[in-house]
Amino acid sequence: MLLGLAVLASPWLLAFSEVPAPTWNAVIVGSAIVMLSAFAIARLEPWEEWLNIGLGLWLIVSSWVLDYGAAHQAIASHVSIGLLITLLAASELWEESQGRATAEAGQQELKLP
């Protein structure tokens, strides 16, 4: 959630709010990440992490797709925060899959012949 808030506030914190493309991208993507995080706090579902991976990857490539131009602060912040979001979401999915695998192995051990 903190990374989503950082993306959302980045146009004003890093002084690129006068450039429309990265500003709107930050507001939309940052808001989406904050909302997904709020949903995850209430009930963690794998689709939330997959959406966060997608949003993180979008932040990384959007600098070039939307042509941020000379807004170097926007490029640096969106690429670095996008990378963090992607890695954290992927890590969460991996931990979740390991937990399921451990639970399944435990259930198989409980079965008697």
C-alpha cells in the first residue's frame, strides 16, 4: 500500500506534475495499487497479486510507451517502484504456493494406508 501511495504522490513529491502523461499514469496506477492493497488486507487472493504484477510491469514500461520525455524523475521513480511492486507481488505468490505445497504434503502424511 505504501508503494501505491508513493506512486500516487510522486508527481508532486518529485516535481513532474506539470507533465500530463506521467502524472495521470501515477494517479491511476497508484490509486489502483492502493485499492488492491486494501482488498488484500481484507482478504488475500492470488488475483490481487497478479494484478499488482501487471501494474508493476506497466509502471516499468509506461515510461517509454507513454513517452515521458524529459521527465527523468518520473522515469526513475516509476521504473524503480514498478520493479519493487513486481518483485514483492511475485514473492507473495511464491510464498503462497510454498505454503500450499507444505499443507498438501502434510495432508498426505496424515493419510493412513
